[in-house]
Amino acid sequence: MGYELQISLNTYAHIESLDKGLLLTHLHIREDAHILYGFFEKAEKDLFIQLISVSGVGASTARMMLSAMRPEEINRAILRGNARQLESIKGIGKKSAERIILELRDKLGKGKEDTTNISSLTNNTLEQDALNALITLGIARPAAENAIKK
């Protein structure tokens, strides 16, 4: 028996070279479908669940967000109130970004903000835009980051 899993580009980048592995899952039940989402790490799954709890953010939008940015980047953007960074994600407009920040800042703020994995690209808007563009085109995040650094 097999199951189809919806995964983010972030998860794909982690598993593409593996022969076998373990994914965390979330079953999203709607009136018309039962959709199974897969995650490489717990932080991504936890953030996905937080994102879909926000009014107006569906599972597809949450998966798109996790494809465009790593969980720690999304967490940082929310904690810092950086709506502009969230708006750079396909499908997220100004109102959605502001709503996500408003509804999740306190929930995410209870945990410590992870600053150990801050990307060197975080504070450079031009490089961040280039990274988002490459990811949107389907290039894996690590490959896109290496291309931008070069």
C-alpha cells in the first residue's frame, strides 16, 4: 500500500538524495478530500500546523510558505514583524502577512528565537529576493543559496 504525500521544497531538498527515510505526517481532512502532508523535521510540521490555524491560510498556502522559506526564517519574520518578507512568498499578500504576524507572534514568541542558523542572506533584500525567485522556479534551496553566494 502506498500513500501520496504533499511535501514542501524544503523537505524535498532534505530527502532527494536519500534511499530511504522517515517523514512526519499530518492528515488534513476537508469535506471533499483527505490530504496527507509530509515533513522532514518536527519544526517544519509544527510551523505548518501553526500556519493553518491562521484564518485565511490553508494547507496549500502553508506548504507554499514552507517551500519558499525554511521554518526558522518564517519564525524570524513573524517574531520580528517583517510582513514584507512574508509578502515575498507567492500567495501571501499584505493582509495575509499582517494576519499571520498578528495571530502567531505571541504563540511563536513563547519559544526562543533560533539565531544559530541565521543565513548570511537574511538582511540583504536583493539577495533574499533572488533566493526567493530561484526557489519559486523550482531550484532546491541549498543549490540556490550556493549560486547566490558565488
